[in-house]
Amino acid sequence: MNAKELLDHLVAFPSVVGTPNGEIVGWVRGYLESNGATVTVLPGPEGDRANLFATIGPKDERGYILSGHMDVVSASEPTWTSDPFRLRAVGDRLFGRGASDMKGFLAAALAGLPAMAKMQLSRPIHFAFSYDEEAGCRGVPHMLQRLENLCAPPLGAIIGEPSSMVAIRGHKGKAAARIEIHGTTGHSSRPDKGLNAIHAMTAVMDATLKTVDALRNSALDPNFEPPYSTLQIGTITGGRSVNIIPDLCTLELEARAVPGVSPAVLLEPIKTTAEALENEGFRTAWEISSTYPALSLDADAPLARLLEELTGAPTLAAVSYGTEAGLYQAAGIDAIICGPGDISRAHRADEFIRLDELAACEQMILRLAKTLRH
Ligand SMILES: [Zn+2]
């Protein structure tokens, strides 16, 4: 099967984030095994979804990881021109959910496998395919925990998020939190008798905005836009009626941190403010719903130099979106982003990838394999 045919199969699995993924895992496993790879399926704690790790080449040598996620965001945009889970070719464009983000990379990597299997590789290439990346990289930590049992310490990981095949060395880290404030309801004519959860949440919002202001002047990294860490409140809900004292207010916010700054630490003053409301009789709940660290790979790192060679272009310092690369780096594995397609086409109707982009990615992967031949 060529990359287009593989992509056709992959897109047909509606592997939407947060749902069971046994079907796509089973199919990819079958393809990998029938082409000579050793496959381990790694079920996550959810019980109905799994990461997949496969190896071609000598298992005991140190090799390279090709990393991608099998989940996609939902295809609920009403403006899709055709069924998002049926690959549709128009000219050199292939439309479908996940075509760019990031089943195109998976297809290109899998398309290269038969040729890799024929090469006498002196070092292995691993396929590390994760689940629930789109929910804030929830799946891949379970694979990274078990990596030392799966392979020799890898020399590097290529994360195939859409980057127009430019190798990218950095992104911000992220932590998202959900805060609940529980008060006491009552009739709005007697606010003195209740505990207004929305009023209480304004303290949390104040603390957030103060932190936002402080961050503008701290830890500047000119590789990013904006060049500082940020916080943003994304949702707030609360109240049932204007004449009832609201007894619940919920707020979600996220921190995006430049390398060297922990995104979870940025949220600490907000957490402290929320918890202080307990002294006034409120009950509060705080949950970190997702988090991953920043990526920062040195321009002189061997992996960066290798990717320059493989792509024929200089590496780029940073992008604004986050990936699993930060988690690989935090696990002690050099990581870099390089994949086909454009991030601007992701998470929107009529997502597509071009045939020449798939071909360029497959070529890059085969060039990598050739550097590992005996
Ligand atoms: Zn992605």
C-alpha cells in the first residue's frame, strides 16, 4: 500500500479523541506485523484505548522514534463538504479528518516500512503511536513510562505534527485547570443569607489578571509569539436565574509557559486564591485537566543537525502550538517536530493534505532509514 491508500484506511476509522480506539490500533498492528515489525499494544488505564509501539530493526540497539497520535478532533464542523471520515481526492489534495493532524504522518511512516524492512538496519526505527493527544497529551505518558522495557534508550524522537516538513525545536508548555466554587443558594432578595459563588469567583479572576500582567514582564523568549508566558480564562459558567443566589461557579483557564518555566507553577497563585475562599465558607475544587512541558532543543543538538540533513533546510526555533515532543524531552529523549501538512488546516472543516507533502515525508523517513543501514 502506498501512503495515499494507507491514509484512506486510517481516515476511515473515526478515532475521535476521548473514545475507544481498538479498531484503528488493531488495523495498524496488523499492517505493521505483516510487514515485519514487532508490535506491542499498550492499553491505557481507561481500559478501552491503547498506545501502540512497534520496532523494525535490531531491538537492542539505540534507534529513532517516529511519533504520532492516532486520535483526531471531532468532525462536528457543519461546513464539511463531504463525509470527514471518507478520504476524498480532489486534484492533488486529499480531504478528511486527520489528513494533516496527523494521520498523514502516520500514513507516510507506515508507507516507508516495507522498504525499511528490506534494508539491513544497524539501528532500529520505532513507531510510537498514541491516543488522546488532542485531550492534552493524555495517552503518551503511559507509553513513555514503559519505554525502557520496549527499547534501548532512543537517540531521538521525530514528532510528525504538521510543520510543512520544517523541523521545529521548540514550543511552549501548557497546563489547563478547572476550578469549581460551591456556595449556598437562596432567594436573591436575601443575598446576606447565602454564599454567592459567582461573586467569589471574581477573586480568582482578579488573581488571574494580575498574573497575566506580571508575566508580560518576565521570562522573555524572543523565539515565541508572544515572547512571554501567558494565562487565559477560557470558560466560565454559573447561575440559574437572576433571582436565585448562585451556589456554583465553574471556570477553566490555561497557562502557556516558555521553556524553563513550569506551566503548573504559573497557576499556583490562582489555586491559592481559590483555596482561600474556603475560609469564607465556600467549598472549592481544583483539577489540572491536562499538562505537558515546553520543548526546547538546542540548534546544535545531534537530532537537530540530523533533521537539517534529512529535510535539506534549517531548523526553526519555535512554533505556537504544543505537541507530545515536550513530554519526550522531559523523559530524557531528544525530540523535534517535523511532519507533512500545515497546522492551519487542522481542527477545521475540509482538512486536507497534498500528495506531494505525503511523498516528501515518506522520503524524509526513508532518508533517515538509509543513515541507519549497515
Ligand atoms: Zn496533532
